[in-house]
Amino acid sequence: MAIDIFLTIITVIFALMLVFSKRTVVSAFALLMTLLTLALIYFQLGSIFLSAVQVLINAGAIAILFVFVMMLINLEQFQNNREKSKIKLVISTFTMLVVLGVLALVINNNIETLSVNNLTDNSMNALFSKLFSTYFLPFEMATVLLLAAIVACIVITTHEKQLVEEETELHKMEPKL
Amino acid sequence: MFEMMIEILIKTVVILGLPLGALPLIIHVERRGAAFMQKRLGPNRVGPFGLFQPLADVAKFMFKEEVHPAHVRPFFYTAAPMIALIVAILPLACIPVAAPFEAFGRTIFPEVFRSDMGIFFAFAASALGSYGILLAGWGSNNKYSMLGALRACAQMVSYELSLSTSVVAMIFVFSTNDIHVMVAAQQGYWFNFIPKWGFFMQPVAAMLFLVGIFAESNRLPFDLAEGESEIVAGYHLEYSSMKFALFFMAEYIHMIALSTLFIIMFFGGYNLLPGLELIADKIPLPIALFQVASLVVKIALMVWFFVWVRWTLPRFRYDKLMDLGWERLLPIGIANLIVTVLFVYFRN
């Protein structure tokens, strides 16, 4: 019990560091530590597979890409002029409310979730046979949601004109290579 | 409870102490091997065959003045070597050195952390390998260090993909994540002389994995992270004395850990070397000792292979390296994975 509380406190401290740190690389480092302590919490709760996957994918690949990009384009020069816009505030408050609402719904209505406790044995076979039978629809919905987010990111960050220019530039460069 | 703790302590000391203790020997082999391939003598002055040279080096590393440059970011600069070494040692915790055996009235699993997803844990731990290098480059606050770190990170992330495809293919072939089951599946022979090793079942995956471990451990021909002729010394440029030694150790231990995983999946792990079981039957020693010896011999051969390649092939050019990773190895890996999955599906 004591170790649970300790891990939770550490996770929350790193999560706060992630949001409030002025230096982007410190933020990225805090993100990494948050992911790792979360993996420890999963491990403590008995979900060994989930903790391994958390380390392998979130900490081992995604956080590395964050840190990599931050170092590559040296974000430190932008650290002091963080814009404070109203839209951002509205969107983040809205998102927070939605997340809290969903959590409240799940807790209040005792909706059955896929947790380690209602698996008969804690192996990958048991987990995946549940995931691809009983929970197939939510699982697929999550993947579609992620796909939509990826497409949205590409649409937001690239403008059509810019894309065409880059392509022609690449075309010009080809003979040299 | 007390017995459990003693057991885990002994396992930790043995399994983590062995590679650390073998490091000086490996470094010696590397130097003498290099000398042998370049037709020179190498370090042969200190002790018999120069065997005490690594010890002299350790003494040097310990007593050398530690230079702490003024322009570094102190926290990351100090943390990076420690993170590099810790992360390099972590995968060893899930690697068994022998089959489970009965002793003191219970079954003892000869690995520190027993799980039926051992292979997953080993790869999860080794996926963190680039953080040490990345933080070293960032913490050093130096152009060359930064370039080295970025190169190393890009290379490790790219090659991890093709490496993972081959690992997944092997998991499908053996239909398990348990290292003990994987090794047990590789016992026996085909036609009485070809060992049932993963290498003969999945040669493509084996080659992908082999290339992957060279890239993951930043060894030549993939040592772009250091690239002496281009970026001085890469990510460990600002490090001296013991901090540099930690990076040095981390590189070799990462190499040993990845070679052990390679042997577990493709060369029968701790299964006895072909022909050894005939001798092992006649000698009244526990079979576990022969298994440990077989594994050590296999790892030693892998280490020699690493040395051999290092002094034979030149370094890749950076764009060729990325081409190889993304345009050749990854498609081959995915094709191999699809074929394997179809094969396993129709076999069942």
C-alpha cells in the first residue's frame, strides 16, 4: 500500500513538472519519467504485459521521438514567449471536463472494464482473447480514433502550397544525389 | 521470504557480475584481435600476453583527473553515463543462463526476474538504450556531441523497427514469449545432425536481427554516433575518466545482452553445443553447469564475431545507413513477418 502511494505521488510530481517546466527538454524528460512510473504502477497492480508494452512503446519509441525532435530543432529559443490564448484555455478546459465526465460515468455506473482482476490467468493469451472477442468494438474504435488524430495532425501542420513546393524542390535535387 | 531474498541476491550478483567481470577480457580480446587483423602486436607488455592491460586501464580511469567542463548542463551531464549503464544492464535481468533445475527442495529459475513474457521485458529494457546517449549529447552542450547523439538516436530508432519485425516473427514461430519454452523448442536435431536452431527455421529474421544488433549497440560498421573522422568522438566527447568508462562499459554490456538474446532466439540459447550431450552424459556433474558453459561459449563466439566485423568493414555513410534501414531491411522484415504469420496460421 505504501509503495502504491509513493509511486502515485512521484507520478503526479513528474506530471506537474511536465506541464509547468519552462524548459522543453526538462518537460520531455518529465514525460519520460511519468511514463516509466506509470509502467511501475501497472506492474504493481499485476498487469505485467501492460507495463512491458508501456515501456516498449511509449517510453522506448514515442518519448524518444519527442526528445529527438526537441533537440533537433532546438526549441529552447522559444521557451520564453509562450502565448496565452483564450482558445487554448477553452479547449483544454473542455477536454479536461470531458475526461472527468467519462471517468465519473465509469465509476458511478459500475461499467465493466477490461482489468487484470477479471481475467482468469494473467497471460497474453487471456488478455488478447478478451480483447478480440468481448472488447473488439471499443478496441477498433480506439484505433480509428488514433488514425483520425494522425490524419488531423498532418492536415493541420502542412499546407497544400508548401507541400507542392517541397515536392518540386526534391525533384530538382534528385539528379545531384 | 528471507530465503527468496537471498536467492534473488545471489542470482543478481552472479548474472550481472559475470558480464561485468568478463568486460576486461572482452576489451583485451578486442585489442589483440584488432592487432592480429592489422598484422601488429597490440598490448602485450603488461602481464602474460598483456592480460593485465585492462586492469591497468581501470586504474588509469579511476585516478585520472575528472574534467567537468563549465558549459555543460550539469544534471543531464552527470545523469547520462549512469542512465546508459543502468539501461544496458537491465535486459540481463530477464535472461536465463540455464534450464530451471531442482535444488534445495524447490525449482530454481536461473534468471533474476522470472516472467512468462521474458523476451518482451528484455526488449522493453533495451529500447530505452538511446536515452543515455541522447541525454549525454544534450547535456554536453557541444555541437559534435549533439550531432553524435542525434545520429545515434535516429539510427537506433530506425533499426529497432526491422529488429522488432524479426523478433515478432520468432515469437510467432515458437508461439510463446517465455524464453525457457523458446529454448526448449530448439532442442534436438533434424536428420540427426542439423540442430533445431531458430537460425535454420528463420534465416532471414536471423540476418535482420544480426544487422539490428550491430546498429543498436553502435558498433562498426554502424558507429556513426562516434565517427572519429567526422565528429571527433560523438556523444562522449566531453566525458573523461570514470564517466567515459561508464559509457565504454555500457556499450560492451549492451552488446553482450543483445548477443545473448540473439543466441536465445536463433542459436538454441543454453542448449548444449552439438556433440556436448554425448560427453555430458558420462561426466557426473549437474547439467546446468554444461548449459552455462555452452551459453558462455556461444556468447564468446558472438563477441569474437563482433570484433571480426569491426576490424573488417568500413563505416557506412549516413544516408546509405538510413536507406539500408528504411528501404531495404524494413520491407524485407515486414515481408518475412507476413510469410511467417501465414505459414504459422496454416500449419495450425
